[in-house]
Amino acid sequence: MNVVLGVSGGIAAYKACALLRLLTESGHDVRVVPTAAALRFVGEATWAALSGHPVTTDVWGDVHEVPHVRLGQAADLVVVAPATADLLARAAHGRADDLLAATLLTARCPVLLAPAMHTEMWQHPATQDNVATLRRRGVVVLDPASGRLTGADTGPGRLPEPEAIFAVARRLLAGRSSAGGSSAGRSGADLVDRHVVVSAGGTREPLDPVRYLGNRSSGLQGYALATAAVARGAKVTLVAANVSLPDPAGVDVVRVGTALELREQVLAAATSADVVVMAAAVADFRPGTAAEHKIKKSDDDEDAPVVRLVRNPDVLAEVVSRRAAGLPGATVIVGFAAETGDDAGDVLHHARAKLARKGCDLLVVNDVSGGKVFGRSRTAVALLEPAAGAAGAAGVAAAAEDPVVDPPVVAGDKEDVADAVWDAVARLLRSRAGTPPAR
């Protein structure tokens, strides 16, 4: 697909070379449009060599091709990395004073801006107003990462890593492709001005300083959900339990270890959220007490310790009950169910009962028999929504026995599942547009 990579004049311009390589090696045709200031950091020859195209740097080059119009018209995606405070201001105010700004005005495809600047510039009210304006128009503006900046300064304002920017760009291009090249792909900006909370990974409950009770969740699905939500324009809080994956671009990542820590952070973030997606594998039980020192193994075979377990809070049910009580919180609540069949019923039997018992709006069901799905890039899920009136004890029984409706099944990469989940969430949000969440 046709990608325009804009580069504005910040020290992070050198990182755009890695982003360009990721885009071209994925088979996309990339035209680089650097500003005059960007060329002070990375020269024209570098962009031409990496993209395989001559670099157009101003509106007066190749005038017969009308580049200030044609580049934007032909693009399937425009990415600007880094996007400086100056570039954000010019884009927000519709300036056309150089080729990159003019290209942004003519683009009718998804636009992704990855800001990079000093902390004070990012936090200035003028910059924040410009970002809010662009997001209202459907432009995907990532929040910058926090870290080392120019010189000895540190703080928010660092350009997200090229791989993280590429992950968002890839989702935008996938949506463009699924829509047949139209400007309103399935990954369109249908979550703009929405705050979504996603939990990911698996909690670990300490037995002693070196051992824990845990599970096999890798966090891949939760991270895919977070990246896809950013590509749709959402503000994303990701509560990550013991995940070793790199932070997704534009996401506020809160790291936790135990179920109690996850509960605290999810409930705190949920008070200002439009959507809560509980993709984490939260331990149902924890040891009643954790040993202060490592439990030693003795030579006596009969001396194995006995661990008393206590039940952890049900975070999903608590999010739902807070909504039912009229407390500030999400309009749409999504649960995940990792199920196996047994003598009492198959995976969907147990999942339907869980959906009715929890009271959430959507349940994403994984068949994890034999350990499949965990840590793998591909999966298959069923998407369950509650039947009318299926609440309470009677609803649990009815839902478990209801054989009538086969739920939609999504199979593919976890990114595909993430898009399907957000498609369903966006539909639910539209259906409840007249009843916004309490704030």
C-alpha cells in the first residue's frame, strides 16, 4: 500500500529511518516527505536510499506532478514521526506552508502522528489543545513515551520506539485494506474521545519470596487489544500483570503483579473509562499466607507443606456491580473466559453460564484445552452476548442450557481478534449513545 512518511525537525528524526525500513520490508511503497528542519538531522540521500524513491522536499520540486496535492490523494496512510510541537500546531490550524503540511491537508486516508519534544512543550496547554483538536478530527495522535530526552532531560516527550509506531500503522493499514481502500476502514477512528481500560497478562500469587501460583497467560491478546484501540483513536490504560512485552505506543501502561494489585488499578482507572476489557487471566485463589522466607525442602517425604488457599476478588463482577449501582464507570464491559470442556458440559456451556453470572456485555471465549492459545500469535474465539432477560440465578441456568444461537467465531491472529472485539464494542457504544457513563 502507499504510505507517506513525514519527518519533522527533531533529534528523533534518526529513529524514523528504522520505521521506514519496517514499512518497506513489509511490502509497502513509502514516499518520505521531510521538512527543511528534518534535513538538518538526516540527509536527503538517506531517505532516498532507504525508500527507493527520490525525496521531494518542497512544493516547487516536480511541479508538473503537483506533489502538494498528489501525495496526500494517493496515500493509504500518512505517518509523521517525529511530529514536533510546531508540526502539531500547523496541522491543527490547517497550515499549508510546506509540502508536509499541504500533504496532511489533502490526505483522505488515516493519519498517524507520533509526537516527540521536550516535556514542557508537550505539556503546554497550546500543544494539548492542538492534540485534542486533531484527535476530534479523527487523526490518531500517540502519546509520547517517557524517558531520556535531549541532553540530561528525562520525562514524557520521547518518540515511541519504531516497532511500536509500526504496530499502530500496521493496524491502520489493515483496516484500510479490509475496507477496500476506502477512507473509513474497519479500524477507523470510532473510539475517538473514548477512554478504554484493558487488563492483560496473568497474575502471580506469592507462596514465598521465590515461588508463586500463576498461569500461562502471555499478555499477547491484551496488548493487541491496546494497540488496536490506539489505532481507533482511544485513550488507553493498560493494566499489565507480569508481561514481558514492550510497551505499545501511545498507551499508559500500569504494571501489577498480584490479583489484588490488578483489582486496585483496574477499579481506579475504570471510574473515568467508557470501556473496560478484562483480558487478563486473574488468579481465582491465592495462598492464605505467604512465607516470609523461602520454604525449605526437608529430607522427610511426609513433610511437604500444605497451602491453604483463599478466594481472590472477582474483578470483572465488581466492575459490573459498580455500574449497576450507578457509580462512575464504563458503559461497555467485556470479559474473557479461558475454558475447557468437562463432564458437566462443553466450552460454550460453561461460557454461557459465566456470561449470565458475570453480567458483562460481551464475553470473549477461548478453548484452552491442552494449553493451546497461550503464548501463540494465532487463536480462535467465540463472541458471546447476553440474551434478553438472562440475569440472576434463573438466567445462569437458562444461558447454560440454551443451545439455540451459535455465537460468531473469529479465527486468526490475535490482532484480528482485537479488531473483532472493538467492532462489537463500537456497536454497543453506538447503541447506548443516549446513555453516557457517569463521570
